[in-house]
Amino acid sequence: MSYLFTSESVSEGHPDKIADQISDALIDNFLAFDPESKVACETLVTTGQVILAGEVKSTTYLDVQQIARDVIKKIGYTKSEYMFEANSCGILSAIHEQSQDINQGVDRSNKEEQGAGDQGMMFGYATNETADYMPLALNLSHKLLQELAVLRRENNEITYLRPDAKSQVTLEYDDNNKPVRIDAIVISTQHDDFDEEEKMLAKIKQDLIEILIPRIIKANPQYAHLFNDAIQYHINPTGKFVIGGPHGDTGLTGRKIIVDTYGGKGAHGGGAFSGKDPSKVDRSAAYATRHIAKNLVAAGVADEILVQVSYAIGVAKPMGIYINTYGTGKVNKTDGEIAKIVESIFDMRPYFIEQRLKLRNPIYSETAAYGHMGRTPETVSKTFRTPNGEEKTVTVDLFTWEKLDYVDQVKSAFNI
């Protein structure tokens, strides 16, 4: 029997995502000047105010207030009428040194024995229903908001958009678990004030359906067959959405973990990513399990795979690796047997994850909006500056966990 499945996304201007982007900008700046930095930084944003809190062990000194302002400006909060503006918002820093009790469980004289920065379980997931091995509903939800942000910055075809937005896509799946059509699309976008609310709502709905949706279809022709005249569009369903961003809702780091991962498909261990250096396995092991799942599916081990790993704080070797192929396995092995082979291919000790995926580099700002998974790996140069005038330009690989660089090894191990 067919069924419906829904995923959502939020824009870079959503309050929680502002917080994530500030936290990850701090991570990048610390790692740029001291790759061994240990950082756990939380951000809170509200009307005209940013609060930074967390623990840091690093040899570098940063102007954290200026870093936060630069992020806010880049997102687009540059007007006083937003009630949250890059140059005028207050920024309070309550960042202090990392607890030695935690640090002693992580740092080791032999780096290979580096302990996990916390206990917990992490999940990675992949499916072959899209070219980037991500769930389609989340993929489309992200694309809608990324294109909406492009329209906002162009300020040409649509001129009233503000930074805060959310999207949601509901798909119909057939009996074979294949997506066959889009059932509903929900978009709520912040906008400038209009004189007449009824005309405003009609204008926004018309623009998003007639301008945004065709741009999505043109950029993603592989999904064109899913769009149809029967789609239920809910555009700004509550009506007026002028008050948004941190003035409309308080934002916190780590409050959009399902948007950050798989949109409700697979599973989630509960730990957030942004604001954490890679010694925190909440982040690094989640990337590593995604890397495993994607390479397994790409190699043809199964159509859909969930990978779980778990740790004890201060212990290098994981408690165990679990695999679930949801009955889609293409190799003559049980999920338990697949897990044993995976364990022999991928060293899941924290130090080896960091080395394999090049995680001790300033690569995290790009992850903090529109999902950490399913992104395109690329090499970029980035420049960072300290308050004392030191400048550093580094070339880094982004989204290394999305590389299909273990497919041959997986095929060999499974005789595919």
C-alpha cells in the first residue's frame, strides 16, 4: 500500500541556524590557527542579542564578537527593522576553558589512542533513491530554501524576501518504497511589510509557485516528473510573516538535528554537530557513519543502509558497529556479517576518523545550513584573521565524508 513521508528544512536565516553558523564559524577560526583546539561552543540569539557560551582549550585568541557579527551580516541581517542587525546587536561572550576532567579522557601521549570526547551512539544513513544517496523529501526541502535564498540575494524577480524561512515536502511512495509524486509543499518565508495582507499573501503564493518552483524543476530535471498540478501548496499558511528571525523566535545551537541529517529517515543518536570540534564523536562519528553508509550503498551492498556506532567517553575503541539494510541487501550476508566486514575496512577510533576525513581543518561553516549530509565535496581556500593582525590562508577539503573513495575497497571485501 502506498504511503506518505514528510521532511522539512530551514533557511540560513532561521534563528536556530544563525546560532549553528556562529558556533561553527568559531570552530573554524580556532582550528585555522590551532588545529589541536578543543571547542564546544553554544550560541543563543534573540531580539538584538547574541550570547556565546562554551568551553575551549586552544593556543589562539580570537575576537569572537566580530566573528559573530560577520556571520550575521553574511546571512543578511543588515537592516534595523529586522530587530536583529549585525552591527548593532549586543554580543556577550561567556566562553571559558575546557574542563581538565574532560580533556584527560581525550588527549593521549599516543595520538592513536585518543579517547572519545563523549559517550553516545551515532548513526549514518544512505539510500539510492537520489544521486547523492540522500532521502528525497529532505533533498527537495533543502533545494527549495537554497533557491529561495538565491532569489533573495538577487533581489530581482522577488524583492520583498527576508532571511528567515522554512520548507516542508510530503512525498507519496508506492508499494516498492519508490517516490512517485509530490503530495504537498509547505513554505513559510519572512517578508517585508505590505499595506494589504490579503494581496500580500496572494502575491507571495503566486511568486513562489510561478518563479521558485520552475527554477527548482529546471535545476533538477531528474525530479520534474514528481511535480504535478495536484500538489497542495501551503505558502505562509499562518498569514503575515514580517516578524521573524531572532526577533520572532529565540535560536539555539543544535536544535535542528533532523534537518542537519536525514529528515527523519534512518535514525539519529541525539547529539548535535555545530559548535563541536572533531574530538566530539557526536560530530566526527556521525560523519564517519555517513561515509560508510554512502560507500556501501554506492558499491551495491544494499539499496538502503543504516550504520550505528557507539562510544564510551575516554575510550578509543567503539563499543560496537551495527548495520541495518532494511531487507534490501544485495550480498549473501546477514546484517551482522556485513557489520564485521565494515569493522575490518573502517577504523572507527576517533583519531583515525579525524585523519581519514581530514576533520582537524576549518571546514565546518559550510555545514551549518542546508544539511551536513548529501553535500558536494570540494576544495576551497579560506582566509582567517586574528585581532593582532595575523592572517592565515588555508586550502581545505569540504564534505570529505561524502566522497565515494572506499567503493573499490568495499566491492573487493564483499566480492562484488
